[in-house]
Amino acid sequence: MIHPIHRVRSFQITTPYTLRVQFDDGSEQSINFEPVLAGQLYGPLRDLSIFNRVQLDVEVDTLVWPNGADFDPATLHDWPEQVHELTERARQWELTPA
């Protein structure tokens, strides 16, 4: 099975917790990250001052945050198909003791 490799080329903060992400294939996604901001890695991003410090890591072509949080570019590219599962995982992360 061949999986395409996607690269994030740019992004814009559009509303709280929401980014418009552009990819190397010309497509873009408007992604509301709020439902998945849970657990040790992604939970700190609920603080907008941290979330808004998102950057594009040009070495790995994805979004990164100062605390080390990131998402695979393929996950971002296919967000509509991934968000339900990620939201379910986030609920489990909240139940896991730190």
C-alpha cells in the first residue's frame, strides 16, 4: 500500500484554536484543534498564548509548538477523516493520570 507524503507549506491562525493549513499538493484544510487538546502533550495548547506560538518546521514540513507538540502532516492533510478518532483518543488522554 502506498501512502502519499504530504508537506505543510504555510498556515494562518483564523480563529481561536483554528488554523488554515496549506499543503504542497495545493490543498488546504481549516482545522479546529480544540477537540484534541488534551493530555500531557496537547493539553498545554489550550492556553491560547501557547497555541498561537505555532510555527512551521521547515525540516519536517509540519506544524510544531514550543512544548514539542506536533502532528504528522498526513494527519493534518486528512483531518476530516482523522478528527473523530483523534477526539476519542483525546478523551482517553484526559482519563490517564499524569
